[in-house]
Amino acid sequence: MKVAVASKNPVKIEAVREAFSECFFENFDLESFFVSSGVSDQPLGNRETRKGARNRAETLMLQHPGFDYYVGIEGGVSMMKRQMAAFAWMVIKSKENEGTARTASFFLPPRIAELVLIGYELGEADDIVFGQKNSKQDNGAVGLLTNNVVIRKTLYKQAVVLALIPFLSPDMYQKRI
């Protein structure tokens, strides 16, 4: 089995590696590629974030044929009643099937939200507020805010597993006429 991930971020790569390993119990080759999302650097809202994940998976599929699975992951934020929530979308594609899932959401502190609203990416805002460097390739905002009880890799891994459901139970997801 060959899996392509549309990211060079080690957190996303490891989340995909662990999810596929636990779901399929077989050896597989995993390669990562830089692929543009085609959306804002910091997507705002469900629609734009999901589109970014889909664009990554579809572009990867076109640019690198020959893989069994193509995984696109996009983190985003959304305003909900004066609070900013953070989350990510996963899109997994194969020639025959597609699965999508979203992570759980969590609310960001006002100072981080303010920085995002003036143009910083969430990871940059986290680094400024927490005095970190490149936290998006480590525990992420969720890790920083939960004292690493939940880290970015764990959050993403669960959603990758959920996006794999149509591949794990393909008979349940065949289109009916």
C-alpha cells in the first residue's frame, strides 16, 4: 500500500502514519509532498478549510499518480459568537472512494484570536503569545492550551481515522440508485 500526504509538516505526517498503521495493520510506504492548498494561508470558516484539504488531496492525486491513498489536511479557524474556534479538515481520496472528517474544535484565547484576525497564521500567533518557535510542527495550539494533554498529532490522527471509515467499510458506502 502506498500513501501520499500533501504536507511536509512532521505532525501531519505522523498523524497519518499512525492512523493508517492502526486501521490497516499492514506495512505501507508513506511519502510527503508540498502541495498548495489554493486557499488563504490561514483559512477562515469550515468551507474554506475543507476546500483547502480537498484541494491538497486532489492536486496531490494529479501531480503524483500511483499511490493508493492521497491525504489532504488543512487547519482553520472560525468565528462563533465573538470567539474564535480552531479545527482541521481531512480529505482522503483514492481512485474509487473519498472520506472526509473534521477534528474537534476548541476556542482560542482572545489575544491569539486578535493576532489571527490581523493577519497572522494560528501557529505564528501561538509562537508570539507563548514565546515558542514553530509550535505548529510540534504540539500546536491545542497542546499549548491543554498542557499537552491533547496534542496536535493526536487531534489530527483521530480525524484521519474517521476519514478512513469509507475505506474500512466500503460496502456500507456504495452509492445506491
